[in-house]
Amino acid sequence: MTAVDIVAPGYDRAGEVAPHFAVARWRDCVPADDEWDALAAAASEPNPFFERWFLTPSVESFDPEGRVLLAQLRVDGRLVGLAPLGRAGHYYGRPLPHLSLWLHANAFCGVPLVAHGFETLFWSSLLGWADRQPGMAAFLHLPGMPEDCAPVHALTTLATQTHRGHAVVEREARALLASDLSPEEYFTQSLSTKKRKELRRQERRLAEHGTLEVVRTTDPVQVSRWADAYLALEAASWKSRAGSALADSPAHAHFFRQSLSGAAAQGRFEGLALHLDGRPIAMLATFLAPPGAFSFKTVYDESFARYSPGVLLQKENLDLLAREDIAWCDSCAAPDHPMIDHFWRGQRSMVALNLAIGGQARRTLGKSLIAFESRRFHRSSAE
């Protein structure tokens, strides 16, 4: 294990136990379930994609060689920060070694799990470790970060105060569901009278093919069958023809089943499905991470596309607005999504940040690279 002890203001080695920051390959340092769960519950910004029931099957499925690193911060023995890290030799196709938060194609948020009040200590610990052990990395890359959250605010403030080169190098806005309105009021205000009338017509026409039923699944016992049904429905869609269906890869299918089962066991999963004569024709998997929620995966039967089953299902998904424990839901969708963007009226800004690391010479190089990347990003944004 590679570890760095950090002594923070208010601590001394003769008094309280100093904060301890450690980075090691994930197989060698997996935290206990209860402390990992406690950290997720105390995090200032929720991120289900770094919780144990999601991250564990992720690294097991996509990092069989165990190269992913797990950074952990403990204060007086309590786990207060956690993030997966990776080293990469290429940066967007360019031969540029760097250190990065580790995400995969099915993980849609990269903010570390950090207990409220420990954000600055976590970042100073991580950056201190990266300075001492940068390897070949020219900079630290942080993708998938919610721009308006406590960890990001703490990081940018710290980087500014310590004169560390940093910049936003990517920004995108994706649909967000957040409102004090009731589900019915939100639906009425989000869609035009013409569009609502068209959806009612499509629902009536769809019902001519059989009995329509909306089914919600949260029971862990039923989730395995739900996941199998989802994988089968997706395998019959364009995603399979494009080679991107989860069922096309045993590793992806295993990851999907395990993450859904793990979420359900924690009471953090809701499966929503539109059934026609008992057969699902649209399905949506949502992770519940109070005060937020994350629309993880959605699929529909293309043979019924003219009836918009996915939109009809999203109408039912507005019931999230009636939950007292959920204040918002991240669509996890691509920007300008043709369906969800005209339905969900809010937006969530997601950014990628680069930070200079290492000694003075390396930081100077990193700062130059970051400045170049930042200028390129701003030029492309202005076009």
C-alpha cells in the first residue's frame, strides 16, 4: 500500500490521531461494508457510482487485473473520503500520461464520496499524494464532476488559494428533474397541450394491442428477473446491432446484474416498467441516493416506437416529485437528448477539471498544458 499521512490544522501527532490518506490497488484495500455505507450516507454530494454496491462489481468486471487504485481518507479511524483512481498513457487520443478519477462507460458521475466538512482535507490529501508520487503523469484529470456541489467548490477554492494551475476543460448540461410541483402539475407545465393530447392518443392506441400496466420493482428478490428482462429487451434493440448492448459482453451483463441487486439490497433501486399483456415494452432503472436520484438505464421495444412507450414511462417516472426523500433526479443522459430534454426542464452542469501536480517543474508543464486545453475548450464552446 502506498500511503501518505496528512496532519491537518487542529491536529497534532502528540494529540489526536492524525488524518491518514492512503492509495493502493483496490484488491488490497477494500473498506468494510459498514464504513463504506456510512460514508455514502454522510457524503456532502451523493454519488451512487462510487458506492460499494456499484463500484465493487465495476472494478471486478472491468479491471480484472486490479490496476485501479482506491484513495481513502480516514480521520480518527473513520472513513471520510473515497475515490477510485487510474493512470492512463493517453489523453483523448494523444500520448499524454496523466492521473485520473476512474470511470467507465456506464458510470455517469465522478465526484468522490466525501463526508460533509472534510472536502478541503480530502482534496489537499489527494493533491499532496499526487505531488509526491505523480509517476509519469503530467496532470490530474477529474471527469464527470457536478459543477455546483460542495466538493467542487472546495477544490477550486483550494487550488486558487494555493496557486495550483487548474481549469475546467469540458462542460456539458444534461436534463435534471427538480420541482416543487406535483407530478400532474409538472407534466401539464412541461408539455404543450398538443403534445399531451398526442401522448394520450398514443396511449389509447397502444392499449388496443392488449392490457397496459405500469409495474414498479424494488424487492431484491424480484430484481434478478427484472435485470434479465431488461437485458433481453435491450438485446433486441439498436444497441445490440451497434454492439453496445450490455448482454453482448459477459462482463457488462455481470456488472449490470450485480449493481442492480446490490442497490436493491440497500433499498436504493427502483425498476419502472410498462407492460403490455404482462410483457415489458419499456423499462427504466433508477438509483435512489437521497436527496438525489439517478436515471441509470432505459430501454424500449422498438416495434412499438410509434406509440412512444419510453415517453409514456417517463410520465409515470414523474412520481419521483412526490417523494419526500428525493429533491432531484439526474437524467444521466447525453446533452440535448431528443426525448428527455423537452420533458425535464431543469439542467445539471457537469464538468471535467484538470489540475497541475508534482514538483515545480512538472507543475509548470502541467499548468501550460491545462491552459492550452482550457483555451481549446473555450474556443470550441464559443463556436
